[in-house]
Amino acid sequence: MAKEKKASDAPKTGGIHAPVTPSAELAAIVGSDKLPRSEVVSKVWDYIKAHNLQNPENKREILADAKLEKIFGKKSVTMFEMNKHISAHVKA
């Protein structure tokens, strides 16, 4: 008996899973390959944690270094604002 395919078995290619191309500024952090938006956000978080850029008194605040400041446009953002700034640096 053949296994019946379900919609959930299909590869995820839309929305947050759609491949996007990072801007030159964002590519300095995540690389220049096309990546799903979810992977871009994950790599930015890896960068933030690797460089200890979370405010120790308020972990929701990200203190931008020179690379992140080019993406955020300011010295600090909250984790909730971060995705809005990243969206401006990716294209489908």
C-alpha cells in the first residue's frame, strides 16, 4: 500500500520559508547565499549571542555593533523591532 501524501509532507517554500537574498550589509553577518527568512533571523541571533550584544540588564534589548548598526539604523533595538529592520535588508 502506497503512503498517501499529505499537504504537511510538501516542502515549505512560502512565507518565512521563502528564500530571500540579503543586502550587502546583512550579508556581512549571514553570508550572501539565498536563505529562508527563518534562517536569516536565526543567523542574526547566532551573531548577537556570539558577540554578546544583548543588554545584560534587559535581554530584550540588542546593543548594535558597527555591522548591526548598518541594519538597524541605530545603536539599540528591542528583539521585537529586529525583524522589521531585517525585512528592509532582504529581497525575494
